[in-house]
Amino acid sequence: MSNRAVLEVIALDEEDAVAAQAGGADRLELVTDMAADGLTPSTTGFAAIRAAVDIPLRVMLRLTDGFAAGDAGQVAALVARASELREAGATEFVLGFLTPDGDPDLVVVERLLAVLDGCRWTFHRAIDRAADRDALRKQLADLPGLDTYLTAGAATGVDDGLATLKAEAARAGEAGYEPQILVGGGLRLDHLPELRAAGIDAFHIGGAARPNGWTAPVAAEAVRGWREALDG
């Protein structure tokens, strides 16, 4: 079995996707509107990226900024978008919603999972805003398709979340801790040795793949620097 670490890169369009794959990305997270921290891309946008690259794509399911799913109309619209993306060929997704009390919004998550019909998915950084991370993991443990948590270990980023990330990695295999930890959110290259030593083997970058900022595309050479650091 390969020991290669997973490198996931945020892609906004085909140009990003092609550059990320050229740089050595293993998987892409597809979003739009990073001013709102990443929303669901259009079906045509997904199809264009799917045609441009041949690595796995995880599609964000979120129509509003933040970690609340919204009102009944917004939830219905999101379920409809998820169905459209499935029909367009999407097979992997990213989602995660909290109630006002910081608990996982199981009603909304389960409505989406009914449409996703067994697809693999990531519960994203909503976990970093949860009232109780351990309780959230255990509440989600039996949901079909959940194989990854995207987390910085803290709402403020990896610098503040290192201890939590290492502690959760040490619990791998326990109930609620079977999904892979995908570290992202203020992640830097100098974090990698400590995280790798803790057994963490999946990493997520967005701004780090864009040395000229979010108004510029992904740079293949920036992604390649991360790939080389992980493979070294």
C-alpha cells in the first residue's frame, strides 16, 4: 500500500483544476465565491472541470456563508442542487451544517445524504465551530459515505489546533474517529513535519496554492512545492 499523503487543492474553475493536477494534487475541492468561504459551483462549472482533469473531485454543498443551512426554502434549493450535480456525474461531496447551539444539523445532513445515495463525502470545517467535537463525531459516526473530516483543529486555524489534531489522530479507529483527518485552514509547510509524525496523511490548501492571491489562479509550481514537501 502506498504511503503517499493526500493533497487536496481548492479549484474555482478549469484553469485552477488543470494547474493543481499538473502540480501533483490528488484531489480537488470544487467551490465558487471564496468571499463567502466557498459555495456550491454550478452544474456547468462542475462539468467543465470534470472534462478538464481526471483526478477525484469533491463538490461543496453550501449556498450561504457560514455553517447554518438556512431556512426551509434554502435547504430545498440545496437539495435540488445536490440532485442536479449527481445527475451531472458528481460522486464526491463536501458538506457540514450546525444548529444555532453548535450541534450537527442532522436533519439537513440526512436530507442531503438521501440524494447523495452512498457517495463519499467530507464533513468540512463546521467541526471547528462545533460545541463539542467528540460528540459531533459520534453523532455522525453511522452516516453513510462519511470518510473525511476537513479540520484545522480550531476555529482560528492550525496554529491553535495542533494539539487537537494530534490528539484526534491518536484516536484513529475509535468510534467516530474512523474518517480520515484532512488538515486545512491556515496550514503552512512548516506544520507538516509535526502533523506527519502524528500519523496525519491528508492535507488541504487553498490560498497556499495561489501565491498571487485569490484573484489569481492556482499556480502549478506552488502545488508542486507542497507535493515535494509531502513526498520528501
